[in-house]
Amino acid sequence: QVQLVESGGGLVQAGGSLRLSCAGAASIFSLNVMSWFRQAPGKQREMVADITKGGSRIYSDSAKGRFTISRDNAKNTMYLQMNSLKPDDTAVYYCAAARGFLPLGIGEYDYWGQGTQVTVSS
């Protein structure tokens, strides 16, 4: 049973923007942490950005200054606004949710989406 559903991926030129969305059940959006991860071909899945129930945000070094994570609890939706995209941002992007508190290991997340492909052309 799919608990989280990502959307908004696609093909974009370098320097462009995309906004990813992650929708799910209210019970999942009540958890403490929601995050965006990405996985490029041949690489490990890596954290991109976290947002806590209280609204605190953490970004990976590669995302700082270019990506913005946000959430709309009324719509049970989380977003990732990605600007100034680079070819290195090409990956499958996943949203995830966890009951625990930051910092969290990747294995500590309770729910995952199926991912959305982002491809940035040079």
C-alpha cells in the first residue's frame, strides 16, 4: 500500500527549476520528521532536506541556497522547490517520513514514496 506519493519530476535544462510534491495520509504528516532524499544511478541514497513537525529545516550542502523544503499540513503535502538545477541533481527523488527525531539514519524512516525522476540536461 502506497503511503506517500511524489509528483512534479521531469526533464529540465541546467539553471531551470522544478517543484516536487509529496502527498500522503494525515496520520503520516503528523509524524515528527519528513524528508526528501535522492538517489542517482550507481550511488547511495542521500538526504536532500528535512523538515520537522515544528517547521525546522535542514539541508544538505548541495541543496543549501538552491532548494527549499516546505509543508502544508492542511493539505497533507510536502514540497521541494528546486532552483538553479545542475546536471549533478539528476536522480530519483523520494519523500519519507519518520516517527523519530533528527538526526536519523536512512533505515529509521517509517514511510517512503516510490520516487519521481528528475533529469537535468546540460
